[in-house]
Amino acid sequence: MLAQHFVKWCETANTAERCSGVALLADAVVGRKFLPTEIRQAEAALIFALDDPSPRVRRTIADYVEASDLVSRQLVRTLANDVDEVAVGVAEKSPLLSPDDLVALVRQGSTALRVAIARRPNLDERTAQALVATSDAEVCLELAGNADGDLPSETLRTLAAEFADHPRIRNALLQRDDLPAAMRHALLLRLGDALCGSDFVRNATGAVRLAHLREDVAEQATASLIDLLTPEDLAPFVEHLRASGQLNTAVLVRAVCSGRIDLFASSLARLSAVPAMRVRAIVAEAREPAFAALTSAAGLPLAVVPLLLSAVRVWRDMAWSDDLDRADVAATVMERVVLSYRRADNGPQFEELGVLLHRLASETQRMTTRHRTAHYLAA
């Protein structure tokens, strides 16, 4: 009877009155304020109201039911396929929309509707990929900036590849905590290229300094990630560096001196084709003949082997200390590595290595100073 009375009442009620009427019904359905039979009657009345000529009435229903899982899917799906004024809230928030529903809305809907779907938390891979497939920068920017849940890795990969040169999307991706290290590194390099390619930087630095600046940016991009790598990131990051031609001596020296022996071992395994377990055993033992043979198989210059070996041994010895301070150990490693370098026969092959070590020593000194300052302030 409730539904019949509502239909009859709507014949004479104005728009404002109908909005108030559907608000009362929707609130009762969502809040379960009626008996079960009355709730079914109320939902039937709401479904009737979906044909109301005024978007205001349909929008009122949507505002009440958009986040509820206690209403019928028929009601929600109809609202999601309405005009944008009615549909966007439902598309963004309704837990009753399935992946099939969302993919259909992405393919058929407007940009505003797609943006709303891109805001949904914990998007499934099919929906996320459907959003990326639109190639709509506004939609993809919203998707990249969606921090309410991890995006599927394939979606992140597609976004990073397609929009690496879009400043706002690239920045949104770099702000994400779930962006894999290899993708972050690639985007940082593109950011560096964009900065170095600007007219202001080109005019301010000149061609020679610009080339050095590009190298410095690439090196700092790698350095900024080394300390942040998770065990899951190691293999993809190493492969990314190898494939892009950046898995070089400088990276390995930096990894060892900063204590990322796991990254160093993973890199040696990839470069030498020696099984990873065998590589880890050789690095852990740090015996010169086997270590030198491994680094040689990886293609590293003979001149760098004593320095790497010295650094690995320091980190191995320090690992047994109960009061391990990473900043202090890094400083100790650099002191010993620089001392080993100065004792060596500094021929031409040492020149680039000397420049690298000087830069690493300066960075380590600054890092240690910042660490101690923060410790003193905390105390």
C-alpha cells in the first residue's frame, strides 16, 4: 500500500515536496527504520521515483543511497546510469557496483563519471585498466592521485609508460607509496630530462655543464632510491638498471658504500650469470680470490675490486655490533674505502673512480651530520 499511496501522492506534489518524500523513504530504507515488508514497499516507491522528470528528485535518492549496501542493486545500477548530476556520487561510492558494472560505466560514460570511478578505493584491475585505456589525462590524473588503496601494478606500469611526460600525472605517481622502485626511477629520469630540457636551464648552464647536469640528475635519481628498496623491489630494480644501461660500477660502489649489500649481490648475480645463492655466499665470506673472480665475471674493472672488498668487509664486521648506527657505519666504510684508494697506484683508470669516491664521501659526511643533528635534537 505504501508504494501505491506514494505514486498517487506524486501526481499532485511539486518538485520540492517530491524531494522531501523520497528523502524520507530513502532514509528509512538505508536506516532500516521500517518493518521488512514496509522496506520492500519503500524500495518499490523509490524505484518508481527513478522515472521522475526532475533530476533533483533522482539526485536526492542518490545522495541517500550512494554509500549504502542495504538497498537493491537495481536501484543503484539505474542511478549510476542516470545523468551525471545523479550518477557521479553513486559511481564513486556505491559498494554494490560490480567490476562489470564499473567497466561498462567507464566505456559508456562521460569524463565526469570516469573521474568519479577513478576516485573509488581499491579499484580492481579490470576497472583500473579500463580507465587507463580511455587515455583521458583528467581521468588518469585522478587515478594516479587515488591514495585510498593500492593500484594494480599493471595499471601503474601503464600509467608510468603512457604519461611519463605529463608533469601532473608524473608527479602524482611519484607521490604514491606503492609505486615500484623501477618505475619511480624511470619517472625520476624523465623528470630530470624535462628539467634539463627547459629553456631556462639550457640558457643558464650552457651545453657542457648541461651534459654534466644530466649525469648528476641520473645518478641522484639512483642514489635516492637505493636506501628505500624493499626485498621485493630488488630484482625488478636491478633488471631495470641493466636494461637501461645504468647498472654500472658507480651504482655498485654506491650500493656497497651505503650498506645495500643485498642490492650489490643481486646485481652481481644478474651481471655474472652466477646463481644468486652462490653470489650471496661469496659476498658474505668476502675472500679475495673468489670475490675477485666473481666481480671479474660481472665485468667490473680490476681496479675497483679492493675497494669493494674493503667496504663489504667493514659492513660484515659491523653487522655483529649491537649498537649498529647506519650513518656512522657508512662514514667508517667511506673512510676505509678512501684510504684504500689513496694507497693504490693511482693510474689513469683510477681517475673517474676518484671523482666518484670524493662525491660519495661528501654525501656520506652530509648524511652523517644530518643524522647526528636529528639525534641531538631528539635527545
